[in-house]
Amino acid sequence: MSDPSRHNGPHDLGGARLGAIEGGEHALTFWERRVDALVYLMTDPGRGLYPDFSPMRRQIECLKPEDYARLSYYERWAAALKGSLVELGVLSESEVAAKIAAIKARQGGKP
């Protein structure tokens, strides 16, 4: 029998009363399409860095509860991509930070 006091993470919302779920599709923004494509490439069997989505799912499930609640669906995917690429040694934290700083500078400091 499972322990009902055990909480698996911020993604584990089984039985929670969260209100109505927004249904329907929305048009993906450019950056959402880009994140979707990068995840596809990362998890492409035989060619990607991962054989399936499970390592990406682990990255998403390891987000801090406040980050998980604050981030949108594709923002969680982007965070998982970053975490995976750092974990694999493809990028370093400092390389990611430098790129983020360069993008913010190019956009006039806007997030």
C-alpha cells in the first residue's frame, strides 16, 4: 500500500481540486515552436542525446515547486532543456548565463 503522505513533487497533482482546466489549442509563439523542436531533436530515437523523453521529464519533475507553479508548459520544457544540456556537459552554467545576459542586453534589458 502506498503512503498517502508521500508527495512526489510539484507535478503530482492527482486528486487536487484546481478548478476548471482551460481547454482548446492556442497558436504557439515562435519561441514555443523553437523549444518544441529542440526537445524533439534531443529525444529523437537513434539521433538525439536521449533515447526518449524520460530524462527531460525527470528534469521537469525536479523543478522547485515555486518554479513549477510559476512557469508555463514550454517554459518548463526550456528549463528541462537547459538542465539536460548542463547535466550532459554540452553547455556549462556560465555559458548559459552569458548567453542570457547577451540576449537581455540585445533586448535592452527586457526579460
